Amino acid sequence: MIPLTEAVLQKINAIFPVANRETVRKLLEEKCGAELPLTGCFGSNPLAFDRIRFAVLKLSKGDINSLEREIAAAHIDWRDTLMAAGFGEDLRAHLNWNPGSAS
């Protein structure tokens, strides 16, 4: 299991209600990390998974059911998830995502 970074925790806190945050944290830690296909080269560095985790969070729009669907889609091909979130063509685009804005 790959732990969550402080940046991921901040995004969770920004878009999910308090009552859902622990569930979201568990979903991301248990289902959106090293078990994703084609992530073996990422190693165990939590920062390597931030881009994918930010993408599923962004696409979820703060809805747990949507988050589960986005994580499932990332298991098919997380590169499509990155593209859908707007993080696919720039390795640092996810760092500019501000959940409080329209982007």
C-alpha cells in the first residue's frame, strides 16, 4: 500500500465532506496505488502516484460513487484518466489544479 501525500490529503479535504474523507483516503490508499497496472516503474514513492490520484479526485467532483468509478477506470488504463482530467500532456499539470477553481 502506497501512503497518501500531504498534497493528496489537502485535495481530499477541499472537495469531500468530512463524513466521507476517511473512506476516500482508504479508497485511494488501497485501490489507487501500486496495484494499478503499469506502475511498477513508480516504485514505492508516494509522490509518483499523486498525478493519478489527483486525476481521479478531480474527475470525481467530490462524489464517492464517481470516485469509485474513476478508480475502476484507472485500473483499465490510468493514462486515459490522466487525459480526461487534463493532466495527460504535462507531467506537472496536476500541480496547478486548484479544487476551488473551475479548472
